[in-house]
Amino acid sequence: MRNGKFGCAVWGCGWVASGHIAAYLKNRDCEFIGLGSRRTESVQAKIAEFQLDNATVYPDLEALLSDDRVDIVSICTPNDLHAKEAMLAAKAGKQIFLEKPAAISSNELDDLINVINEYHTKTVMGLVLRFNPLSIMQKRLIAEGELGNILLANVDYWFGRERNGWMKEGKRSGGAFVLGGCHSVDLARFVLGSDIIAVRGESLQTGSWYDYPAVETAQIRFANGAKGVFSCTLAGFVPYTANLSIIGENGSIINDRFFLKRFREQKDFFQVDTGVKKSGDVYDHPFPAIVTHFVNCLKEDRDSEHNAASAVNSHKACFAICESAASGGDWIEL
């Protein structure tokens, strides 16, 4: 820290990096030190967007990690680089704001968690749906028993658009659920407070834009006995849509609509406005809340409850869905 502020830097300057940079600039406990990327033009675009003329530009990750002014590093590079670069950051003594996914394979994820534990690195994942007020309220109601025993939990991640570059390649993106649907898989786990214990998946190859199936579906078994049906599509004529439906013995939730046994007079779902924008735009995501949370954790010298380890089950469920779909839809236990 310098002058009571955490030094922050961003590695990788694609679309999502804007959310990280804006959050650091907004936080009074943070000093934005610098940024870097594999592509010079993407760095210059962020400098122009946020007027970062005084920021340090790092030619490579090694230069960033060698800068003693940097306490927190955001890893915002393509998916297949996350684990490797996060391990380097941990070994360099940095605390890490890691974009999802943490890794694109189970072995890679295990290696990352081992290094984080070895170096006592504090982390927070960019699983933004956990920080939405609506998700927090849903989780609280379930934890307090408002819905009773949960019977069914369904999630959908639909966002049809032609993603470019590395996102078109399965070996770099990890697959549909890993690339985008991991948000919804993690949301189900987070809200229910229950791990996923088994999955079976199916997939659909559609068109030639992606070299992997852009549509994936899955059946899910939760540790608390609930069942689930998950769907994810990166293709099709559909705007950003993240659905969550939960059916319990004493109540049900469909996104921001609630039907609860305690309100016996109600005839239909009632709606609660928590101010959450239904948007896939990184500028609408709660990155400031994530940074504030992580900074508070660092001030208190504790790890975040939203760290990389907390997302292992979500990741392994996504990997297993893809594996099951590729092998004919057999059940896989996690």
C-alpha cells in the first residue's frame, strides 16, 4: 500500500477490463497504477476511454508483477490464460481479482487452487451475479427457510451474438457453459447454498461461427436433494437473458417474482424491484461492489467468501456438462 491506498493494475484490456478499471477508479481506497495487454491497440483504447495518461503501461505480465506498487492485479485475458497468469501473480505476492472462468479444465483448476493455497493468496472471482441485490435477497430467503425444502432449481444463460477472436475456439473458451453459462451455474449454487453433485449434458452444434457446440443443456442433482435443468446458448436471435427459477415446498421464485405460502391471500406472483439491470453489458455489472468487497477483505486481512475456491464446484459442474455432452450424455458425478 502507498499512502493508505491499494495499488491496482489490470492485465488484459478487452471488453470486461472496462468494468474493472472503472471500479478501481471509483474506489477511494484504490490507486490505479497501470495496465497492459498482449495487444497495444487495446491498451491505448482503455487509456483513451478512461483518460489514463499517467498510468504505467506494462509491456508484459512479468513487468506488471515486478512492480512493487501493485497490490491487486485483475486478470482479464482470454479464458485459457487465466489459471497460468493467476498462478504467476500468486507467486509474485499479488492479490487477485480473477475474471471467470478461473480455468478451462479440472486439472488446471486444481493446480491453481494449490498454488493459491501455498502462497496464501487472497482472491475474488468475477462472478458478478453473486453481487446483485436480487441474488443476495433470494439466497437469504432460502437460507431462512422461506421456501422450505427446495425441489427444483432451473437456470438459463441465453445471449446470442457473434463473439470474435478466441471466443470462437473451444480449446480457448472452454465451451458454452464455461464461457458464459458459468454465471448461471454459479448463481444456482450460490442462491441454494448447495453444491452440485452430478450432471448429465447434451449439446447442439449450430452453424460454423463457433468451432464447438454453442448450445448446451444439462440435468443437475444438488447435494440438498433438489433437481435442476440448466440451459446455455451463445447462438440464436436472443438478447442477454439470465433466468433463475426455484420451486420449494413453501414458495417459489421466478427471477424477481415471488410466490410465498406465508402470503396466503396472494393469487399470483408478486414482483420485487431491487434495481438490478437485466443487461449483459459490463458497464451495468456490479464491479464496484466486487472491488469494495475485496478491498474490505484486504483491510481486515481475510480472504473473500467469493474467492476462487468458492467457485470450484461451479467450474467442475461446467466442465462435466461439456464432457458428458461430448460422450453421449452419461451422468458424471462430481
